[in-house]
Amino acid sequence: VPSIIAQQRRVGVDTLQLVDELPSGAHEELRSTLPGVRLVQVIHVVDDDAVEQAKTVAPHVDAILLDSGNPNLSVKELGGTGKTHNWVISRTIRDAIGKPLFLAGGLNSSNVGEAVQKVAPYGLDICSGVRTDGRLDEGTAGEGRRDVLGRVGGNGADLVQVIDRCIGDADRQRAGRTGSRTATTTAGELCT
């Protein structure tokens, strides 16, 4: 936890995405040491155990992000797999936690509408699914927007605005300007 705190102070982000499980008491330590910094805990949906894990951590964070990694492997997979996970479990978690839930894990223009229908997340984290050759593909992102609106109609408008805002943030970053700053951390390493 001290390395997470030191890195946050160095880069000045206002949200930490914690992609690995933290030891007991770590969220409280982050809260007391970094007041005003939002905490988003990633839960890797490997099996039904993810439901209890999410319910346990939810009171200590601002939001939960569900992803398809597997922290139980000898070399942990902490995201970026391009694989989906069981969206029925994701929906169970969403209904149980009483916090904003972000959905990640293998989302792309052909499945994002179905994911939104099944899980009804607060927001989406789409990365590799809207990239071609490692770069943001606005055409693919546009297909995702249309899929969300086509499947859930007006209820998807807020998510489409989130997708648009993320694309806008990526554009600003390429131009050297920044908006809200979020960092992802694994065992104390932060990336912006």
C-alpha cells in the first residue's frame, strides 16, 4: 500500500483502479491517506466466488469493475485478455453490491449491446475491442455505439456518452491535454 500511495502522490490521479486483490485493511488505509481519491476495485470473474468477493469489497470502494482476468494462475492475468466472462455472474454482482459497476472483459462492437442488456452496468471499459493494430479505431467504436442504442434504446444513451467521453479523452491525450486522470495499479505500480 505505501507504494500505491507514493505513486498516486507522484502522478496526482483522482481515481485508482486496483486490478489485484489488496490485503485486509488496505482500502481503509488508502482512504485515510488519500482523501478524495476514488477507489475502483477490479474483480476478476473466474467463477461464482466473484460474487462474495465483490460483496466483501464493495463497502470499501467507490465502484467495482468486473473483468475476465485470472489472478489464480501462476502468472496472474489481471486484464487485457480479450476474453468475456459469465455475464450472469456479472448481473448477480451488479444486483448485490449497491455501487456503480463497470463492465470489462472482451467487449467489442459485436457483443457490447448484448452485454449491456444482460448486465445493465453503470459504465463500460472497452479497450482492445475498439482497437486495430493497437490504435483506437473510431469506426469500430461507432459500431459499438450503434449496437448499444439498437439493443437498449434510450437507456443506452448514457453509456454511449461514456464511450464518446472516453474517445474524447483519448483524443485529448494524443494532443497532450488531459481530462480526468485515472490510474491502474497492480501491486503498487501505476499507469496513466
